[in-house]
Amino acid sequence: MIIGKYTLYSIETSEFGLDGGSMFGIIPKPLWEKEAPADEMNRIKMVTRSLLLVSEDRKVLIDTGNGTKWKEKYRNIYNIDTSRYNIEISLAKHGFCADDITDVICTHLHFDHAGGNTKIENETIVPTFPNATYWVSRENWELANHPSQKDSGSFMEMDWKVLAENSMTQIVDGKEPFIDSIDIYLTYGHTTGLMHPVISDNANTVFYGADLFPMAAHIPIPWVMAYDIRPVVTVQEKEVLLPKFAEENWILFLEHDPNNQACTIRQHEKHFKMKDVVAISE
Ligand SMILES: [Zn+2]
């Protein structure tokens, strides 16, 4: 898909699973299980999916997935599997490699979004994208480095410490323009200062859903994750965005959906659902 000066590629970086109850908050299991069947450990099937934006002078990667630094114990808990999808394979499929990446936009620093920022080489943690600037919002940077007990398990310093030490991080408010033709929309329900990149031209607009809309099953307004630090704010943010998506036919990029890269939205009275599946790339 081409939007304005960018060609877009869907970059799947891992398969994994999170607890279905945590993923759907107050929604009862008999309802969510129809959308996302659970395995014997109550985990639902998910992926980490990044979006690569390629222009003449930049290759911008949005989020980096779970990465590969996992100890066996957590690899098992989260069922992390990088045998079918990983960053190298998915970039290579479209003719790119890690050294090509000029910018990484970190929507937020949760481990399943920033884990691929760094990797282990010769028993040392090093940047996965040695030529990139890593963009992080100031508010999420501050939270990640001083998390509450509720979200301390979601932030892992090894995903960004070496980047900061090598002056590869750029902390931004998220309101200022920082990469050409990419707008940023900030939300606060899932975590503080979550940056959603928005790419548009006269014909199409893509909204990067991140953890406000992790899967197509999270389109209905009350289907909100228990991981969210301000679930009522998430509901309010969805109430503002979904009518706009439906009216203006925006494309919603789905970072964790195992089956759909992106979709459009339809509205029926007060309810919202997926309209059409959209393929960003092969
Ligand atoms: Zn998150």
C-alpha cells in the first residue's frame, strides 16, 4: 500500500499468547472465546506486527515486538515463538535489513512493543537497529522508568537502557512534528503518552491502533483490556475515534491480531464492528 510519500509494509515479528481474561477485561469468557479461542493455559493466539514506512530518504519502523532476549521461563509463559515470524525474516521478505532502518517510533515501552529494540550479541545487549533514532514520548519514558506496581511487569529496562547510553533515543512531546508526513495522536487509557502514528494522503488514512485497538475483537467500545491503567479513559478515547474511523473510512492497523493486518470500521447505531479486512502488504 502506498500513502503519500510512503510505501507501507506489514512486518510480523513474533507469535505469542496472553491470558484471554486479561485481554478482554470485564467481558465474560463465553463471549470473548468466540472471537479468540483460549488454549489450555487460557492464552489467546496473538502476534506482534510492526509497520514499516519507506520513503526516498527514510525507513521508519513502528514498534519492534517481543524481540528475542527472553529467558525460557517467560518464553513459555507468553508462548513466544519467533520461528515463523521474526524481524530479520519479515524485513528480508521485502528486501530490507535491520541496518537500513533510520527511525524506530516506540508507541510505548511495554515489552511486547519495544522488546525488539535491542538484542543479545556475544552475551551483551546491543541495539537491533544500529543506524536508527528511537523516538519515545516523554510521558511514556517517565512512566517506563518509574512504573507503578500495576505496570512494572510490562516495562523492561533492557529494551531501552543501551539506546539511551548511546544517545540513540529522542524524547519527544508527541505533539511536535518529528518525522515528515507522520502525525502523532496521543492516548492515555492503556498507558500514559501512547503515540499512535497517523499516515494519510488525499485517498487514505492509516491509524496505528497499538494497544488501544490491539485486535479486531477490541473494536466494540466496552471490550477493553485489564492491562489498561485507565480503562474508563480508554472507553472515552474509543468513543471519540470510532465514529471518525467509520465516517471517514480510516484504516485501523492491528498490531496484535493474528488474522488481520488492518481493517475499516462500520457503525450500527451505537455499536462498531470491523467492516472490511485491509491488506497493507503481502
Ligand atoms: Zn501495551
